[in-house]
Amino acid sequence: MALYKLGTIFANGPVSEEKKVKALNPILISGKEVLPLIEGGKGINASDGRSSGAWAHENCVGTFSGVSPDYYDEKGNVLFERYFKKDRKSRHEEMVEQSIKGCLAQAKIAHEISNGQGRIHMNMLWELAGSQQILTSVLEQAKGLIHGVTCGAGLPYNLGELASRFSTYYYPIVSSARAFQVLWKRAYKNFVEFLGGVVYEDPWLAGGHNGLSNAEDPNQPQTPYLRLVELRKTMNELGLKETPIILAGGVWSLKDWEDYIDNPDIGKIAFQFGTRPMITKESPISDAWKKLMLQLKKGDVILQKFSPTGFFSSAIKNTFLERLIERKNNEIQFSHEKTEEFSEILKLSETKVVYIRSSDSAKAKIQIEKGFTEIKETPDNTVVFLTPDEWVQMKEDRKNCVGCLSQCQFSAWSQAKGNSGRLPDPRSYCIHKTLYDVSHNGSIVDNLLFAGHQVYRFATDPLYRNGIPSVKELIEKIKAGY
Ligand SMILES: Cc1cc2nc3c(=O)[nH]c(=O)nc-3n(C[C@H](O)[C@H](O)[C@H](O)COP(=O)(O)O)c2cc1C
Ligand code: SF4
């Protein structure tokens, strides 16, 4: 039955709206009985104190992002991130300092708006450089304001120990039963009390970074139902029968997921919404971004691997992404030595040449003729073609790196070593710069816009026909099955 429902989602879009959805019963989340409806955390500043506070106010769970959140002056004006130091390591420390201020500011706002209702969670990207330092400092200073921490992108082994130290519930985000089992065996089995739930984030449907493993094919989505049943089976075997699973990725209307509610094979379940809450009055994203999402069609969101984290991610196919795709499509393999196979010279600069296959000569020539005259090596013995302006911008972005990731493929920054020693990858981009820019009214054309694959449903969903709903209105509709 559940498989049929999944088929419906993929093949035909929303299921019929005639039937009312099963009633949702409150469940225990982060120490309180709340409705099992959760706003997913979205960085940078795409979910914040205002949105998470509004979700909590409706006796649900709101999640603000802990990645470079906004902080304010005494008058409530946003204080934009500022960097004064010359070297990357020092700028990384400035970034951490400002992130802590931002998290505390957002936690306070969320707490005030929630009026003590629901639960407030904070989301942290584990691969963020300094994530543990930020979390420790924030949980130390925000006692009583943050009830749970969700954490994905990587394997957050230390999350259990860190959150438990502050009596805060923790929620690893995984995309398979296997990933959870690894975390459990190595770390979480010693921190059972504060394991609040396990977020299953579907890697083929969810917006943002996606946890596809090397064994999984981005073009061959698997049914979330079977993967959830496997996760529940694993959790039951580990003695976690009462621990909820939080389903994230592709959740729009609960009608699509009705077979997952009160299903003994899945057990306690809550639903996390990432993309749908982005068009609400309380959502902090720009009006232009909201307007764009209201017009998208099926296929306008693509799963790709350009992120400097090395993870797959799902984002809107705009000029920013199209240019990365084009660059990748025109990539050419080379050899440093002339061989029978790599026989044609390609000049990279006045002093450097490489050798390419003769079959790639025409491709290179076309690129150069089109003005993509800056030819840059990737770490995989390939070259890509950039315009002089793109190359100037890329150098500038690398120069301004603030060391936001533990390992960055774009700039070769490494938190542990200062420099990873790998060649910076010109097929990638500075994720900090672009997400920060778009979250502060930056271009929706020339920046990365994360979104889930169900985003096209905004265009036909009657809830958005007469304007932008409030979080309260959205939650009422979700509860009613719309
Ligand atoms: C704009 C955007 C930014 C996101 N940023 C993060 C993030 O920083 N950390 C994280 O764990 N998940 C992030 N997510 C994932 C969401 O929290 C949520 O799990 C996901 O969007 C659910 O799938 P859906 O978009 O189909 O509802 C992001 C999603 C979107 C759309
Ligand atoms: S270059 Fe990489 S590490 Fe540096 S700020 Fe940008 S995304 Fe972060």
C-alpha cells in the first residue's frame, strides 16, 4: 500500500484531496508532548528565530539554523558579518565568534515568539568548521532556550556526548539504517537518555545537502518506505522502540504519507517540512525567492555534486547552477606527459602546457572561441574553462575565504591543517558567500538556492492562491491533510 503511495508521488504528483487525513496525536519530542510536525533547519538564515518560534508557538517543533545566523545591534538592525583579520585561520575564528552571537540571538527570538509552547531546536552542519565549539558555547549560554539539536552532513559521532553534557536532546540526520547503526555502535549507545529521535532524510527528495552514499545512484531513487522500515527494525533491535523517527524529504501533504502514520512497521513518526515552510509570512527568505518558488515546475530542482563539502545537494536550476553544469559538461581530461592517447597540446598559460586527446581538441577550441579563455586544472586531472571575469571572481572568493567548512574543495581550506594540500577545485564554489548573499536579499539568479524536489507543488497548491499564509495557517492546513 505504501509503495503505491510512493508511486503516486513520483508519477502523478499530489494525490486526491477528497479524503481527510488521519488525526495526528502528540508525541514526546525533546521532553514535551507536541504535535509531530517539525520545521526543518535551513542555513544560512533560511530558518531562524522568527520561523522556528512561530512553529513552536503552534505546539510543533521549530528549528533555527546555527550556520552564520544573523545577530543585531541594540536597535534590532542586522549586523552583517564582518572580517578584519588577514589570514584564514583568524577569519575562521571571527566566523565562529559571530556564529555564536547569531545562535544566541535566534534562540532568544524563537523562545520569545514561542511563548513557552512547543519545542525549539537548533540545526548544525557537522562539517562546519568549529561546529562543536559553536554548539558547546551556545548550549552553555542558552540554557532553557534550546531543547534539541539536529545535526547532519557527515557522521556527527560527538553529538551525543556534547548534547548530553547540557541535558539537551539530540537528533542525528541520516539517510540509511546503516549510517545510524555506525553512529550508534561507535558513540550513541553510551548516550541513550538524550537521543530524542532519528531524522531519516530522504536523499533523493530533500532540499539542501543530501546523504547519498557511493553505493547509491542519484538517478535511481529508492522507496522511503522500505528504508524507513529498515531503520525502525534496526532501532528496535538496539532497544529504541519508543524513539521516534522523523521523516524529512518530500513531505508536503500528510495525505501522501497516510500509510506511514500509525503503522507498526514504522512506529513512532514525526514529519519534517523543509521547503514548504519557506513560503510563509514568518519565513525569513526574500520576497523574490518566495515569488520564484511559487512559479517552479517539476524538474526545476536538480540533485548535483558541486558543493565544496563534497556532498550531493538539491537546488533550483538557475543561472548559478546552469553555469556550474555547463563548466562540468565542458570538462576535458588531460595528461602532463605527451602519450599516444593524449597527443594534442593545450596551453594553460605562457609557461604551462598539458596534453589532451585529439577527440577533445574541437571542444577546447569552441570554449576558447566563446571567451572561456582561462583554463584551470581540477584535482582530477581535468581542466575546465572560465571567462576572465569568472576567474577574477574565483580568486577573490578564495582570497576572502573565512574557513567555514572543516574541508573545502573549492578553496582547499582545511580546519585541521590550514590547507588540505589538494588542488582547489574550480568546478565548485564558495558556499558561505553565496548562501549568505542570497539570505540578505542577494540575487536569486546568481546565487545557490537550495530547495526540495516537491517545490513545484507551490504552483498548484490552493493554500498559496490568495497570498502568503502564516505559519499558523500552514499548520492548520497540514493537520487537515492539505
Ligand atoms: C533552503 C534549504 C536549506 C537547508 N539547509 C539545511 C541545513 O543547513 N542543515 C540541514 O541539516 N538541513 C538543511 N536543509 C534540509 C531541511 O532541513 C529539510 O530536512 C529538507 O528540506 C526536507 O526536505 P523538503 O525540502 O523536501 O521538505 C535545507 C533545506 C532547504 C530547502
Ligand atoms: S571558500 Fe570554502 S571554506 Fe572558505 S568560506 Fe568559502 S565555502 Fe567556506
